[in-house]
Amino acid sequence: MARASHLEWFEELPCAVTVCDKDYTILYMNERAADVNSKDGGKALIGKSLLDCHPPGARRKLKRVMASGRPHLYTIERESAKKLVYQGHWRKGKQVGGLVELYFDLPKDIPNLVRK
């Protein structure tokens, strides 16, 4: 199986996917991520620093995620749409390979289920 085919299923996910290495260099963006980041260059951001795509406060949070191993997970509202953002590690064996950022659109009335 060719390496590129390992990434094809990322294109079908209902979220934006951006992957960087441990030096914060963007390795991959699916089409949804390119669309979300189109004002900043879209797929032309591949090979550039993920840190440069974020304001200073967010850069500090990304560095904490990389250093601590704990993901950063939050919701935002932009243009009356609610989004869920997940920023966390991916691993290459036992070593941290870098970060993955997942960006999901959420319905405004998303249920919160409490299970016991």
C-alpha cells in the first residue's frame, strides 16, 4: 500500500485535521483544514510552523501540550457556529512524533449525556 493511501481516510472525516512534527512543522492538512485556514494559505501552510498559525497565547498552550503530554480541548463560537478543537500528541512508537489538531463543527443544541 502506498504511503499516500494511508492518509486518504483523513479526507473523509467530518472535521479539519492538521498534523505537525515535534518541531511544529506542519506535515499534513486534509481539505477541510485547508478550507478552515484558506485565508492564511491553506495547503501552502504545509512545511511551515504550526506556531505561526496561532496567536501568542495559543502558541504557549501548544507548547504546554507538547511538553506535558496532556491534550488541550475546548469549544469556540465563530460566525454563530460552534466548534470543538482538540490538540494532542501523536506518537511514533514510544516517542512523541508531534501534535494533531482536530477541528469539529458542532450543532448548537448538542446533547450532553451523563452516563453512570
